[in-house]
Amino acid sequence: MKEKGQGTTLEYILIVLVVISIIISGVSLATGPKNVASENDVQKLEDKISSLESLIRAENIGTEGQENQVTEKAPITLGAAIPKSGKYESAGTKMLQGYKFARDIINEEFGGIEGRRVQILAYDSESDPATGVKLYRKLIHQDEADLLLAACTSAMTKAVTPVVEEAGYPLITTWAYDSAIWENQSLDYVVQGGIPTPTFSRPIFKYASEQGIESCAIVYEDTAYPAGMARGGKQWAKEYGLEVKLHQSFPKDVTDYKPLTRKAKKTEAPLFVAFGYYPDAVGFTKAMDAVGYNPKYWAQTDGAFQPEFKEAVGDLCRGTMTYGVWNPKLKADGILMSNSEFVSRWEEKYGEKPAWAHQAGFLAISMLYKAASETIKSQGELDLDWMNDYIHTTEFQTIEGKLSFKESGPNKGLQDAGMTFLSQWQGGERYIVYPSELAQRETKVYQYEK
């Protein structure tokens, strides 16, 4: 229905013609037969008026029909500034691919989020925190994205958190493990989708202690996440009775890993742990071979978890341990699908097994989908404050297991659930080896015999 007072052009024409008709009739009565329009002319005018009335009725029916049609709802734009280049490119591009995989599932199989299709606007942060800050401001204030996606890595997340908090956008981070971002910060909108760094690094030191290991050497990249892991590692080593013979950082842009590896070798520590990213995993593994460092156990964080790690170092991957909160063989239900279905469908679509970072992207949008759907169902719109409360008070069943966040207090938003485990490269595959209740294989020493 048209709103009151919005007449069409044809209606105005009809009014004019009616007025003309009245004038003609008036002239006929006032002046007599000589000046009267012929009956034929009057009839023609009446016929035109009748035709116009029919046309107007047809137009009104068409307009009402159009207004009653269901128009396509506006899409929901998810914005992110993610490393597509630079030091964190490997994790960033994989995470973005995970985002897109989840987006396609939501649009094609769930009809979007409550009927609204999902679209992703992703900029390249170039692995630079300052660039990330500028791009998130752009996403919020210029692009007016409906929701935001994680920046990838703790360093990037730490930088953009004040911008997100100020704007009042709920943000689920699934690749930011440094607990210092949340500890004693009383954040309102940003939550930690990953395991806190102190908890994350616990398994290797607990396992080493159980195997009678008495000392360790720890190296780490001097950025937020690896540094947080290293602090936790030092704490766990002390708790489990391991002497820390080396605890040293290395710069983000390091290219030669041999000097620090030689330093670790001199300690003769039977456990060598490196906290960093994919380039660091490859760099230290090759450096250990080059300088002849063969500790009983060798563990690295994110990088050794990537499938391409095996391709990069070849047979040197044997016995390498890595941390994890997710594994392709993990049995867990999820929001959009189970973990086993996620893995099989990923392999079917891309022809390769999903990496941890792929899963992290998929996980983030899965939880965001759940929260946004419940918000629209309850509020009739995407109410960000209501959605934020929902995220903080909900335990999510995900392909990584159950995840929840601290609802209040100085550590609000910190991951409050989740678990970690150790996996190890054996026979060209990664298997969970610790704790025993999750183990798929028994552990072996580093560079075990084939």
C-alpha cells in the first residue's frame, strides 16, 4: 500500500480531466447550444477518463503486489584485517580460507544468518600491528561492517583491541593465545577463543617430568604470544621440577637460527622448546640438524602443527612434538558440523587436510553465527550489546570441544574452558600422544629410528 498523500501522476491527470469535464458541462448550461461541445466530444472525454481510471486501478494493484513481495534482506558484512603477507602470512591466509569455508556453508546450507547472507570484507594487515589498527578503524567507521572477525595472532589482536572495545563490537578471537591481553584488563567486548598461554604450554613440561627429564632450554620470538607462552613454560618447568638452563628471546625478523640453536646445544638440555610461528619451526628444525643438536625431546608451537611443516623439513620432522587444542582426529561435535565432517568436507573441497589455522577461522565464524542467530531471533535485529552478553554467558559446543569465557571481573573475556594436548610427527603423520586419555599413539624420542 502506498503511504497516505503519495498520489501518482496519473491520479493528478484524472483530477485535471474531471475538472475540464465540469467546466465544459458548465459552459454548456450557461451559453446554450451554439457554444456547447458536441455530445461526441463529451463522450470521448468521458471515455478517456474511464480508461485512465482503469489504468490507475491496474497501477495500484501492481504496486501493492510489489510491496507484498518478500525482498532480499541486507547481507551481514563481517570485517577483518588479517595477515595476507609478512611474518604471519601462513597463519593469516589459512585463517581467511577457514572464514570463507564457513561463510559458504552458512549461506548455502543454512540460508545465511536468519535469512541474511554473509559476506566477508578482509584487508591485508601485512603482519603489522599499526596497519591493523588503521584497517579496523576503517572497517568500523568507514565501511560500517556489521560484525568483526579476529585479526590473527596475539600481537595483532593486542594492537586492535582498544579500537574494538571503544566501538563496542563483540569480537571472538581464535588465534590469540596470550592471556596478558585479558588479564586484569576488564575488557567488555573482546573474548579469547583460544587457550590462555600459561595453560597452553603446560603439557610438554608435565610430560617431560613424568619421563624423568630434569632440565630444558626455552627460546621464543619476542612478540606477545610466544613471549606469553615462554613465561608460562618457565612457570610450568619450575612447578614440575625442571631446571631452565636457557630462557632467551629472538627477534621477529630472524633468518639465521643456528647461533641460538648452538647456544641451546651447549646447555645439553634433553628438552628443547621453541615458542614461535611456522618460519621458526622450520628454521630451528633445520638448524638443529646443521649444528648436530639432538635432544631427547623437541617441541615447537604453532608452526610444527602446519601440514606443510613435513614438506619443508622432510624426514627431520620425525619425533617433533607440537601443542594443540585441535586435531583432525579429535572427536567433537560442532555448531555447523562435527569435527570429522569438517575434516572430510575440507579434504573433499580443497584436496588437502585442514591445518589448525584453517580450523581456527572456521571455528570463529561458527561461534559468531550461533551468537548472531540467537540475537536476531531474540531481538529482531543485530543488537551488539545483547549479542555480547550472549557470548559471555554461553558455553559453545565446537569442533575444538567446549569453549566458554569469564563473564565478569578483571579477567573478563578470558577463555574459561578448553583443553590442550601434545601431538607428535610419526611416520609422516601427526598423532595425539598426550594425555593418555586422548592418545592415539605412544610417544617416541626425537629423531627415533625409522
